[in-house]
Amino acid sequence: MAKRSIVPFGPQHPVLPEPVHLDLILEDETVVGAVPSIGFIHRGLEKLVEKKDYKQYVYIAERVCGICSVGHGIGYCEAVEKVMDVEVPTRADYLRTIWMELSRLHSHLLWLGLLADAMGFESLFMDSWRIREKILDMFEKTTGSRLILSVVCVGGVLKDVDSGMLNEILRVTEELKKEMKPVIDTFLNDYTVQSRLKGLGVMTRDQAVSAGAVGPMLRGSGEPYDVRALGYAAYKDLTFEPVTAQAGDAYARCEVRLKEILQSLDLLREAIEKIPEGPISVPVKGNPSGEYFMRIEQPRGEAIYYVKGNGTKFLDRFRLRTPTTSNIPPMVDMLKGCQMADVPVLILTIDPCVSCTER
Amino acid sequence: MEKTKVFTYAGTALKNLFRRPTTIGYPFQPVDYPERMRGHIEIQIEDCICCGLCMRSCPSSALKVDRQAGTWAIDRFDCVQCGYCVSVCPKKCLTMNKGYTAPETEKTWETFKKPEQPKTETAAAGGKPVMDPEKCVYCTLCAKKCPQGALTVDRKEKIWKLDSEACVACGLCASACPKKAIEMKG
Amino acid sequence: MEDRNEIRKITMAQFFPYIVRMKEENWRLVQICAVSVDDGKGYEMSYTFCNDPDYHMITLRVELGEGEEIASITQIYPCAFIQENEAAELFGVKINHINVDYQNKLYRIDVAAPFRKKG
């Protein structure tokens, strides 16, 4: 039997944007086991819900994470609205959807850049992030902020987007479609990328489901589960079909995200064409009482927002189960049997977002 | 649809060699901030009534309002630029403006002091609302406008009740009243 | 699509058979949530499962009294280990036999059970 050794990986590692630590158990160069440990950036934001009132907490929910921020705001507000039986105006629903899809675009482009960087493909990394910058500029124009938008409130949204800005978003989506072409071509067809990703970290459909994978991890293994199909916000009016890939390897997960970028561009166009005129928020009076499990599709997968109110303006409990929390166990399963040199790329394929996970 | 190519990116990479840079030469070339940019908070201190609503709403406790001294203070490095204070301010004297706070070596509080005002004006904005039962039609408009939810109005029972602890004396009820039945003098 | 999202209250005796049945029917574990009730004396544990093809989501709710313990479901759903460790560490829920028990070292915090309500 080969000699076993334990190699610490992280919390500071060139491929990791955020700290997560893994103890890799190696047999020669092959990984036979991994023990993840988190807890470097735990801030206890869930507990803060007892100190800040439920309208104020929107701003804290948004600050759980910089990249998934838009979704956290929307998910929390939708959960509170369900508890309080608030009907959000249709225009607000559409605006939420537009911002959500823009955020999916920027999150996936960020991930593509990181993946290219993990493979050592520097110019592709720069190109992905250059394209992403246009979306951040769109955020800044429409909301005033580049990442943490703070435009969602319980009962609707705070800022309206006029038709000039909507047309500009449309123009940017057209531009992106053109600029994404060489990037998508490289990620899908390039020999270097394929030899780095194909057949790596294969997970079958059953494995993915039983390990509790979500998002592109689950869809990359062929399970067409995407919460947007449930039709929260404005998705009920848009044509939507979950994107899947069958192979279940790192390449398939990359393919799912690339196709989701194109799908988001289409959804944006459709939403902007269909957006109705009208009010953007309704006044909310009273305090939440009751509980609800809300699920929405974040760029990284399904996220759960649990809200329990007790009739006062302070909530009893807010629970946020982020996609990465669910994706860590499948990642550990996936690492078994791979080569030490592939570990960084494999960790990146789950798109880890550690500050979300620890809250 | 899937194929294997080599030098897929070479064309783009070559083009990038001869293209003008995407970045700008900051700080020599100034940044063009969009209209809505949330950079920092400014206050129109003359309009401020020191109600303290912004202080209580701030998620990061970056604001301090002293009613007695008539001051409004902000720790710009604690502020997260969420804009909640701007949306709750009953007098709309807070605004979010372009441009970021310049970096410093330590956190400091920036204090604004309300200028002394002639007596006649303070009388209008000072004190809690008092309702004149002869004029009131119990339309509940004042209760709807109250940012603190301090007013309870019942049309059937003809009740107009003020929670004077919650009241911040902003005067919104008085200005909203269609019958001019509310006076800020209590 | 209709959002089927229900909460089922179950007793401690029903708990394990239910989880086994969920596993047999290939439900995906979505989340585990602990809530501190009765001023920190008891807990509400919610185990959420989802049937992916029809998006049906069921939450099993078990109530724990003062000092009551619950068995870990990592024997059936190995992927539950992170969320069970989290509940044990932040809320002080007594969960037995977690496979890969972090012994309150998941979040590297000094205070014991910081999320439990103090009575």
C-alpha cells in the first residue's frame, strides 16, 4: 500500500478568492479523502435579525455576500412578503428579475474568469472580467451601486428604471452577446481547456441528488432542477427551460454556466420587452407573524430563506441556507480519486462562496 | 456542436495586443460617475429637525443625532451607503451624492450643527401634534403619513391617539391634514 | 408551476422512519434549520427535503424539549454533516453520532451556543 500523507490546502491559496481549508488525504498523488473546515469569516449575521427590525434587515441580508447580494435581498424580501401576505406590484417583480439576471451574468462571468485563472489561462481571465465590468456599470447606472445594490425593500423596489436605461441594458445585452462569442468558443472548444476539464470530477445524477448538490452542479449531472421554473418574481411570465448537461464532469458544469449566460441574456431581453408600467412598491404596515421557507435560484444554485416572525418588528429567526453549504459535501465526494494537481480546478467548479456559507 | 480546436483564442489575443487599453488612467483621468451613484451622504442641516429617525434606522449605527445640542454626526467609515436614512427622512434633508469618502488613517466623526433659528420658525417645527376635535374628520391621513406609526386614528370610534414616546415631532401629520386640524404645539 | 411547500409536524418516534423513507424515495436533502424556542429551553428542528422532478418541498418539523437529544441523520444522508455541526455549535442542540463531528470547532468561536436564546 502506498504511503498516506495529509496535505493542508488553504485557507490562503492562489485559486481561492475566500478562505476555506481542506485537509487532503493523499496516497502518492491521488486524493483518497478530504476533510473541509470553514469558520474563518463567520460573522453571526443570522443572529442580528433579533436586533434589527425586519425592514432594516434587508440591508444586512444583502451584505451577507458581495457577489450573491442581489439575490439575498430579493430572497429575504420575498420570504417576508409571503409571511405578511403582501402582493408586490408587477413592475417591481420585473425589475427584481432584471437585476437578478444581471447579477447572474456578472457572477457567472466572475466564475469563468476565476476558472481560467485556475487553469493558468490569464488572457481569458482578463477578457471575462473586462466583459463583466459592463454589467457592473449597468448596476451603477440603474441603482447607484456596483455590487450591493440596496434597491429591494419589503413591498417592492426603491428605484424605478426608466425606458432610456432599459434600452441601454438592451444595448449592453446585444454587445455582450457579440463579445461572449470568442470567450464561449474558447471555453467549450479549445484543446487546452478541454484537456484540463473533461472527465474531471465526474458525478452521476444519482450521486449528485443523494449528496444534495444544487445549481449548476446538479444540472451539470443531468437533473433539470432550477427554482426559476417555479415562477417567483416575474419568471412566471417568461419562457424558461432549465439548462442541463449530461456528462457530470467539470466541463459539463462549465458548459451549464456558459449556456446560462446566453439564457440570461434572452431572459433580460424578454423581461425588458414585457415590463408593464405601474407603481414600484406598496406600503407595508404591521409586523410579520408566521413562517415560510422561500427558495430562489441564485447564480450558484438554490438558496433557502427561512423567516419566522412573532408579531413584533423583530423576527424570531432568519435562516439562510446558501448554495455553497449544500455543495461542499458533493465537492468532498468529488475530490476522492482525483489527482492533487486537479484539486484547485475541482474546488472552483462548485463556485465556492465562503462568506455566504458562514454568514 | 462540440469540437476540439487549437489556437482558439489566438485571434482575440493578437487583437488585444494592438487595442487601446480598456482601463482608464485613474487618478490622472477623472472617473465619470453616473447620476444615481451612491457615494456619500450629505445633509441640509437647516432643514433637519433632529428627529433621530435616521439614527435609529441605520443598519451600521454610523449616525448620531443629539436633539438637545441640535447636532447630526456621521462616521463616514462606518457608513455602508445603503441609503436607508435617505428614504426614511421625513424632512427629506438627507441626500446621497456622487464621489467616495477619501481614505484616512483613522475613523472620525463629522459633526454638523443646526444653525440658531429665529423663534417664530422653531415654533412651527417644535413640539408634538395636538388635534383640534372640532376640525378633525378622522380621515386617518395623518396616521398613514406618520413615519413612526405613532398615531392611531379610528373613524368609527372617533379616536385620535398619539404615542408621544414614538413621536419625533416631524410635523408631517400637520402638513398632511386636509382640515388643518393639527397644530405642532404640545 | 405551483409552489408546493409544506411543513409537517412529526414526533420523535416518527422521525427516523420518515428520514429513511425520504431516502428510499430519492428525496434530496435541502436544509436543516434549528430554532431556539421557550427562551432557550427547547428547539425546533426543521429538515427540508425536495423531490426534484416535481419541485415538491416538504419540511419535517421535530420539537425537542429541554435536555432532549436527537440522533444524527448522517448515517442516512452523509451530506448533512455541515448543517448538523452548525446547529450543534451555534444553538447547542444535542445531536448524537454525527459522522465527522467537529466537536464545536466548525466556526472557531469562543462562546458556547451563541445563537441560543437566553431566558
